Amino acid sequence: MKKIYLLSLVLPFLSFGQNTYVPDDAFEQALINLGYDDILNDSVQTESIDTVTYLFIPNNNIYNLTGIEAFSSLRQLFCYSNQLEILDLSNNSQLFEVNCNNNQLVSLDMRNDNNLALWYFTSTGNSLLNCIDVDDVFYAEYTWSVDNWTEFSMNCNPTLLQNFNQDKKLINILDIYGRSVSPIPFMTLFYIYDDGSVEKRTAIK
């Protein structure tokens, strides 16, 4: 009986203190500011975030949201106006509101097996986001708000990511007259990168 009693005392401590990896210092600092963490060390105690239902972290210069997968109860996510390039919300099956406008997204995975519960979604202002991975294309097209050049697919072409060079940064978007513009439908545009390369694109939607 004594051995069984001792084991029952030890087991709770074995599960206590599990951490979630959060490599982006700006993201972790935002979590510290919200009271979900207390030290900048690339990790957050999972039990501090797995019951969070509302996360408001705009304008924090966040590049990477790795760790968001541990927010298993998350229902509302506002991460607009950051520097996100890749966003994977496929593990966040409770979401019903997402705003990731005005980032640098090239990849967005929303295949969380519960897209019908996501009644409000917007990702406008992401000039390089051509495709969003979803579970239900029809529902996303009918309900969600995206840029005119962004499409939905159950499996976005993987070459979109393969062709994207993380060291290649977009520095300007010009029209045929050399003026800086924001992408709009049917306009011929030239994407200027910091390595000197130029891509000619035409929005067709």
C-alpha cells in the first residue's frame, strides 16, 4: 500500500510543467505582457495557454507563431499587422474568429477539421498569399474575406512554398509606370525584391 500511495503522489508532478516551444521573442513577449508567461526563454508552460480562448496580439512585430498549436481552446485570434510569413492553425479546431490581415503571409493552413465553425475569417493585405489550405473550399469562398488574388484549396500547390526563398524579401510593388501601389484586380504589377530580382504578376480576380 505504501508503494501505491507514493506513486499517486509522484504522478501529478510528472505531468506538471510541460512546456511549449515559442522561438519568436516578440510572440513570447506578447504572451508575457498578457500574463501567460513570466520569463523570455523560448518556452511557455503549456498549462498556462491550453485553456486560452481569446488571443489579441496585433502590431507586435511577430515573425513566427510557432507555439500557437498548443492553444487548443483558442476561439478568437487577432494577429493582424505583424510580419508573419507562415501561419499554421491546423491544430486549432475551436476557432470561430480569425484576423490575420496585413502580414507577409505566403502559406496559411486552416485545415483544422472544423472550418464550418469558423464564421469570421479575414486575411486581406497579404500580397504574397495566393492560396489558403482549407477543409471546405465552398464554405471558405462563401464566408471568408480574402484578397482578390487569394484562392482556397484542400491542398495548395507545394511548389508555392518551394519557390519562396526565406532570404528573399519583397521591398516594393510597382505598376507599369513605376509607381508604388497596392495590388488590385486586373492590374499588371512588378514585385521588386532585395536581391535585385523582379517578378511580373497580374491579378486575375
